[in-house]
Amino acid sequence: MDYKIALIPGDGIGPEIVREAKKILDKVCLIYGHSFTYKELLLGGASIDRHGVPLTDETIADAKASDAVLMGSIGGDAKTSPWYQLEPSRRPEAGLLGIRKALNLFANLRPAYLYEELKAACPLKEERIGAGFDMIIVRELTGGLYFGKRETAEKDGVMTAVDTLTYNENEIRRIAVKAFDIAMKRRKKVTSVDKANVLDSSRLWRKVVEEVAKDYPQVTLEHMLVDNCAMQLVHNPGQFDVILTENMFGDILSDEASMVTGSIGMLSSASLNETKFGLYEPSHGSAPDIAGKGIANPIATILSVAMLLRYSLDLDKEADAVEDAVRQVLKDGYRTVDIMSGGCMQVGTVQMGDLIAERIR
Ligand code: IPM
Ligand code: MG
């Protein structure tokens, strides 16, 4: 089959990791007889440098015209990069939020899985890891604090900043349905995370999630307060199957979940709308401190390729092949520096890409 893939290398380590991910797509083509047509799009700092804005209509149109989008990362060092001299709505991150909204990518799936081979890189004690863990965070991506009205202004002579957290029941329902659908294909447990002891938006969240749960009698639903969830993730990560949560909580908890898998360099993500279309990106940022050094871990992006094959192109066999190749490379003892441990062989970004591509069967 012939597919159109939009590539957004972005900023920082983005171009390096997307180059390796493309290598994987090319190998999948070769072995499974598909053809991928690529188009590179600008977003974030790269777009600011060319067009003065972090997101253009052209990038949105090209993304929409593709079957799926693969992204690296956007953003730079807030202290030194000229992008951060611009007003907030013209900075790199505004481009990412803008494309998520423009493409209606309301469902962000972030799987956190502990590979047997990476147990040594997991910062938790053996007894906490237990039999390992395999969870997926379903994060609402187009609402909440990220998209509410914000303002910084002087009020009664005092500088005052306001951000607003809004959710309507329809936004909550559609992400809850996604989470329950996913749970049905897994261990059938949803942990809905909120702050219902304080926030109105969380109380509505809870109510709507409970309504949705009635359509899924086989799924066990539990509610957990976000502060407790942060604690439980390092106390007993094995208890989680599907974590359903709003935008900001999901941002924070997914970084935490990634770290217990050994490294944020391992966590892939898919951002989906109501159709098969999606934008796939590692959960980590652009890591400007290591950009250009050839040491970034490309695995989160390569696992995002597997998600792209599975969710947008329905190529399950090919997705399995990519995931198997990653598992095999870890089994064979290759590590980038972020997941390095004694007795393993340390490799750079390009080598890791080559080693995984070689293992695709
Ligand atoms: C993420 C990132 C983004 C977010 C930033 C770059 C705006 O942290 O994808 O998790 O907060 O959503
Ligand atoms: Mg984040």
C-alpha cells in the first residue's frame, strides 16, 4: 500500500531522532512491500526561523493531507534561545498546541512499559517493581488549562496572572470513551485521575466518567486523586492498567511514568482525533542540551512509529515487527547513554537506529 507520511523534525534533538525513525519506516517498506511518500513540515522554532510564526496554515494543510504525522520535538533553551524573547503566543510550544487543536487531536495515548532488560535502569527498588508494569496514560489533549483563557495584567496595582481550567461534558465523555475502549483490549481497568476534592472541573469529570462506565460493565473503574496518583506511580506502578486524566495532570504524570520505565527516552505517544488520523511523537522534549551530540535515544520516536503503523495505517504485523526489533536490541545489550547500565554496550543515536532497523523481520 501507498501512504503519505508527514514528518516534522522540529527542534533540538528532533531532527536526529526523526531521521532514525524514518530509517525504520523505510525498512518496514522494504520488507513488507509498502511505499511511503514523505513530506517534511515546519513547526515550532524551525517554523519561527523561516516564517516568523511557530505554525503556518501550510503546515496544518499538509498535515491534514497526510495519512499520519510523525514528529520529533519542538522548543529550545528558554534562557538562551531568541524564540523565548517573543511573546508567548509566538513561541515554539504555541505551535505544538496549535496543531493539536487544529487537527482536533483530543486523545493522547502514552504507554509506559517496563522492559525486562531495563529493570536495571528503573530507579525503583526491586520490591516496588514486582512483576513489572504495563500501563497506558490516556491524556485529554485539547482542553483544560492549556486552552483556557489566560491573561497577565495589573489589577489594583498588583501584577496578576490568570489561567482558566474549563471542561464541558462532551469533551470529558469522548476521552473517557477512548479510555474504556482501550481498557477493553487490555486488563479492563480504568483509573480516572482528578482533583475532585478541590476542583469543579474534576467533579464534573468524575460524574461523566461514571456515566460512561455504565456502558462498560466488564471494566473496573476507580477514581484516584492526582496527588495520590503521583505517589502510587512510584509506590506500586504495577496496579495501573489505563490511567484516564485531563490535559495538565496527564502532562505531569506521563513524565513521571516514563521515568519509572528507566528513561523518558523510551516513552512513545499517539495523539488521535475521531478518525484514524494521528500525530505521533515521543513524550520527551527537544533536549537542547544534548542536541547535535549524537547521543539522544531514538527509541521513543521509533516506538511512536510502531503506534503510527498500528493506529493510523492498521498495519499490526508491521507494528509488532518494530516493537520486537526494539525488544531484541535491548536483549542484545545495546543502550544509549540514558539507559546505560553495567555490562551493556553504549551506542549513539545513529547506531541505535541502524541496530533496530537491522532487526526488523
Ligand atoms: C508534552 C510536552 C508539551 C505539553 C509542551 C512542549 C507544550 O511537555 O507533549 O508533554 O505540555 O503538552
Ligand atoms: Mg510533557
